[in-house]
Amino acid sequence: MTEKIITKKEVEYVAKLAKLEFNEEEKEEFTYQLNSILDYFKKLNEINTEKIEPTAYVISMPNLLNKDEVKPSLSQKEVLSNTKYVQKGYFKVPKII
Amino acid sequence: MTLHKLSAHDVIDLFKKKKVTAYEIIQDIYDRIDKVDGLVKAFLILNREDAFKQAKEIDIKFKNGEEPLPLAGIAVAIKDIIATKKIETTCGSKILKGFRPPYNATVIDKLREAGAIIIGKTNMDEFAMGSSTENSAFGPTKNPWDLERVPGGSSGGSAAAVAADEAFIALGTDTGGSVRQPASFCGVVGLKPTYGRVSRYGLIAYASSLDQIGPITKDVVDCALTMNIIAGHDNKDSTSADLEVPDYLSSCQEGIENIKIGVPKEYFVKGIDIEVKDAINKALRVFEELGAKIEEVSLPHTEYSLPTYYLIATAEASSNLARYDGVQYGYRVEDCKDLSSMYERTRSEGFGKEVKRRIMLGTYALSSGYYDAYYLKAQKVRTLIREDFSKAFNKYDILVTPTSPTPAFKLNEKIADPLTMYLSDIYTIPVNLAGIPAISLNCGYNKNNLPIGLQIIGKPFKEETILRVAYNFEQNCEIEKRRPEISSIKDKENAE
């Protein structure tokens, strides 16, 4: 690897975007690993894709929509059943601001 | 009794002839699990009580003269990324420990309606990110053929469970090879259906444009049998295809004379194990003897598949995994000063290393200033990879390749080097990028008695063709049917 594609500072910035936190050792490790992976990805620059359409989904299908009608959904009890942090039928979280 | 050694279709025959009951089948399977799963570690959780209850119900209905269901009493293991109502579903991650989905995935409802019995949830690489099942937060699964080796991944628990006779059928998911590569490492059959063939409703998302659920079975007939149950349109999944589903069992019965097989030359270059190459060449001779026409074909963009896949998959993953924030379900770090630090600490403690690495990579590839250079570029190359396949399919009915460049590797051999690990999926990844179906089945063993997998790739929604070719191969290949002898490391040392 000759040049750094992503610096430790950028790793810190991306971690913030991804809502992840790392200690110094992890930051070093990720910087090193992401650089070697991104360096390998440079391979894609060998191909000229200027006139190529991107593929988002492989099987071309019309966007299927269901009829706009009310159907049974999960009860409030079921929705809240996977956390103990519940108050008055709401999800409870620490202070926001 | 040794029911567990049989295929699903043989067990169903016995059930229909009233030679066994569903209860006996389930009893035999749990006895087997109790005997070997301490060594194999295929399961994360067992569904014992519920399974016996269902078995009893099936037996009563059958005794009362009701028609037997197509999968009556068949023990099925489910990869722990597929939602099972009230049964813990963790995705192999600490962040979902204790999560009990309030609903079933569509495939689970379909299996249960067909009489199948969910016996437990299988181990996997966390959020299906990995090729060895070593990335599970709950410890690795071992390959039943050699307990010092990996079962492959990410559906390693499902493949190992079927190989070790702990289940007749298992469901896995395949985003870049996660059904086929472990099936190949464990000597069983694994199918990745066409994108849209099987509903993804209730499949916890990793990379939404690539993920598909597929069966892992002991033989091709069982694979067809399972596809008959799980394939088909589902209005709960907007990417599910509204197309008729053929009877896959009857399509197996036809011959393969005059079928045109393309062999992509780019799949036989450096990195391929010589014993794998020899086994594939032998398989090609079997196809020739059966009347197939074989030619070399070129898929010129093959070498770009891996970077394309990792950019698309990680970008989609970074978005899909944003939902794990500790608020509604799963793990949460307590006593955080504010919401933002709760998110950060929960995610940092809840996710394992590979998941964090992929979230970081995907977030970077999608971030402002880099989107065009990475994500959009990868989507464009994806078009070229798809076109390679469509061109090849203008001339050929199927393509035949190895499933993985090597047989099962040793535990800890590749875990420290992500790029080397990624390379074990080099032959399976292009298929996901193109959205087409492919099956892996055993085509021999190497000198260490490790299974080698053959991959048959088909046209979109032509699962019946690859199943037919696979069935013809299985019936005519004259490869000795071996079963793994599960022995503990200690036993092995004693024997030496």
C-alpha cells in the first residue's frame, strides 16, 4: 500500500456517522484494515463505466403496491414486548437534549 | 431407531405408510442432537417443547383420517436470522440477545402449514457477515467432517445440522454464497433461489438487494420438496416475484440430453485447489456421458465481483443495521447520560468486529463525496456482471463451476485477515450480484475426506432446470455416499 486512502481522522468521522465508538487501538486497526480493503477496491477504476446504467435491483418488476385498506397489525403489547424500558405505553429512552 | 440418517422424503414415506409417527421422528432427532451437538454446536436454541406438541397434533390428525401434509413431522432447523414467533431470534449477535419476534417470517408459516416442525435455530456469522460461522457472538460451529475445521458460513449452523443428521432440512440465507459455500464445506445440497422467488418477509435484512432464503438438504429431491413449499409470491414482500411456481419434484425426473453447459474459464485460474479442479472436471465428464454439450465460456468481469459485492453489501448493511439502537428491542447499555451516547455505547458493545468493519466500510462508501466513486461505481459494474451472465445464457442453459476454491479450512486460519476470508466466496458472489439461482451439491472428497462442492448456475426463475441437472448428476455420478463420522478431537488422538 503506497498512499493512505482513509486517515485515522476520517475513521473517527465515519464512526460518528455510524454511531459507533472505538478506542485508540481499534481506530488504528480499522484505519489499517479499511485502507487495505479500499486499496483492493481501486481495482474497479480499471473499468470505464461512464455510459453504463447502475443496477439497483436485479429483477425488473413494476413497483407493486398493496390496496390501501386497513388490516390487523401488531398490538401495542406485542410491539412493546421486547424491551423493559416502557412507560405508559411508550418506549422510554434517556434524555434527548 | 436411526431415522435421523434418512432423507426427508424417505421419512415422509415411512410416515405415510404408518411405520413411524411424527412423535417418534422428533424424538429420534432430539436424541441425535443431544448426542452430537455438544461437539458440532450447530444450534443456538432448541424448540423442544413446542416441537413435541406439534408432533402430537400431527399424529392425532393423521390418525383421525386427515390427509398427510407434504412435510408431516419433518424436523427443520432454521437459521437464526429468520423471524420465528416467540422463539428467540438473535442473528448470532449480542445486540439481539433475548429478542422474540412477534410474528413469523412467511417461510416459517409456509413450512408449518406443510406439517414441518421447527426444531431449533441455527448458528451463523453475526448478521450473516462471514464465511466460516466464526463471527457468531455465541462461539463457532464445527464442521462435522472434521471438528477442527469451519462449516463455512454464514449459514454454517444450518449446513452442519443437516450434515450431522441433526435435521432433515434446514433453511439458510444467501447474500454472497452463505447457503452454497457451507453446503459445499459440509457435503450437503444448498440452493440459492432467484432474487424474488422466495419471500424475504421476516428475514432480518443484511443486504436487501442480494439476500435470499434457500434450503439446505441431504439430497436434491429434498431440496425440490422444500422449494415446492417455500417458493412463491408474497404481498408482504414488495420484491417478491408474482410468477407461477412449477412443481420442482416432477421437473427433477426429466433427463438432460442436449442440455448446453457453459464452463466459465475465469473460475479456474489462480487460487483454485487442485483437488477441487479435478473433482469438477470429473463431474463435467458425468454430464457429458448423460448427453450434455459442454463448452468453455467467458464471464469477463468476474474479477470485479468481489469489490463490487463488498461495496454494495456493506452500503446496504450500514443502512439496514441503523435500526439496532437499543430502543425497541435487544441489547441496551444502561445509565447513559443522553440518547446519543446510548446509541453509540449500545451499538459498540452489541456488535462484533466484522459487523462494525462492514458498517464502517458501508457508511464511508455512502458518505458525502464518496458516493459516486464507490457505491454508484459498484452499481454500474454490477450491470456489467449481470450482462456477462445474460450473454452466456443466450448460448447455454446452465453454467457449471466449483462452489468454493477450496474445501473447508481450519478454524482461526482466516479470521485475522478479512480479505483472505472474503476470497472463499469468489465463485458464489457473482450469482447474487446477477440475482440468478444456483445450487451446490457434493461432487467428491479430497484426500483428507473433506467434501467438495459443485455449483450449477441457472437462468432467472429457472430453478427447475438446475434442480433437474443436479438430480441427474446425483443419480449418475457414482460417487460413494459418505457420511461424516463425528468424533471428538480426543477420540481422534486416541485412534492415532
